[in-house]
Amino acid sequence: MTGLEILRPAEAAKRLGVRTRVIIEAMYYDRLPRVRLDDGTLGIPADALDDFDPSVQVRSS
């Protein structure tokens, strides 16, 4: 194990104080890296939250 902490989207949202939807959208628009977990779901490396600004929103038209 490398010691890299992987968070589920709900936990990442809780740490940032935003809705889970903000994290899911950021993952969809490649603003946050995704890591596939053993159970098939996606997670986020905890250190990626340091550089993430949840106030920036990307919407497609």
C-alpha cells in the first residue's frame, strides 16, 4: 500500500463543506481525478482536494 488516501465522493464533499453533487460534477468534467475502487465505484485521492476550488463551476451548454 502506498499510503494514498482515497475518498468516496460523499466524504470529499463533507471535508470541503459542499454538496456531493459538486464533487460528482467535478469528477465528470475532469476537474478532480478519479480512482476506480475494488468495488467498482469511483473515489478521489484526498490530496487532490487541496487544489480544488468548489466555487468554480463548469456547465456545458
